[in-house]
Amino acid sequence: MEALGINLGYLIMQILIITVLLLVLKKLLYEPMLRTLEERKARIAKGLEDSRQAAIARDNADADAAKILDAARLEATRVRQDAVAQAEETTKAIEAKANEEAKAIVAKARVDAEEERNRILSDLRGQVAAISIAAANKLVGESLDEARQRELIADFFAQVPADVASLSGESAQVTSALPLTDGEKESIRKALKIKVIEFKVNPAILGGVVVRVGDQVVDDSVATRMSALSESLN
């Protein structure tokens, strides 16, 4: 070694120093650097994984949000349709109720008008009777007693035709020129022998009564008798 110009002791010393230096560098620099690189690599990998998971979570959140929006739109559409249907039903109910109330008001007005007309006609009956009796007294030249007066009035306004005995049915309708008294109605019930009888007033028939049972009619009104008399004269 010395012949080659190499100092063995010095060489060994250098080798030892280099070895120690390498060990020190490995311990103090290389291993920490490797650890740092590994940690950085791990952090990068974790960051990438977190990013991937975040992207997945974001995609899932977007999908969930889209589902929620779709469900909300469907619910809003259903609520709107229900509201429209309910509004239409409410409107129809209000219209139906208004129509019913209007019909009830009209019906009541008709009944009230008919009752008022009958009341006026009832009052008029007394005046017509007084005039008729005065005319009859004038014609016969004598006074009629009260009983005879009442009998004539009853015969004129409520005399039951003999032909009604042939009528039969479940119900009847009796029309008179003026409202009949309770006694006159009772007399008609006895003559007809029908339980259900509707009494109507029609001043156009002038006097007498018209009895209808189903499609059977007995017309003994003054208007009809006058019309028949006019036709016979012609």
C-alpha cells in the first residue's frame, strides 16, 4: 500500500469517516426526507381520496337535490290541482246553494203572492156577493133572507156538479173562482169521497168549480157555461 503511495491508516480513517458521515446523513437527512416524502405522498393520496369522496358526495347531493326538486314540483302541481279542484267544487257548491236559495225565494214569493191574491179575492167575495144579492133583490122585487143569500152565494161559487159522483181516483184538484170557505171545502170532500184534494183559485172561471181526477174532468164553471151558451146562440 505504501509502495502505491496509499496510506492505509489514512484510508481506513477516511473510510470510517465517510461511513459515519453516510450513517449520519442517512439518519439525519435521508430517513427524515423519506418520511417527509412518504407523509407527503400519503397526504396527497388522502387529499385525492377526499376529493374523490367529495366529488361522489357532491354528485349524490346533486342527485338528491334534483330528486327533492322533482318531488317538490310534483307536490306543488298536486297542491295546485287540488286547490283548483277544491275551488271549482266550492264554486259549484256556492252556485248550487245560491240557485236553491233563489228558487226557494221565488217559490216563497209565489206562495206569498198567491196567498195575498186569495186574501184579496176572499175580501172581494163579500163585495161580489153583496152586489149579486142586491141585483137579485132588484130582479125578483123582494128581499132575500140571510140564509137564502148564503145559499145562493155558495151555489154560485162552490156548487158541486152531480157528475163528480162518477169520478174515482187517489187524488183530485178542485178549482174555484174565489177562495172557498172551510165549510164549502168540507162539502166538496164529502161529495167526491177522495181523501187527497188540492184546492186552487182561478178567477178566470168566474164561478162554479172545475173538478179534475187524473185525466177525468168535470167543468161546471160559469166561464164554460157562458162559452157553451155563446156557441149555441151562434
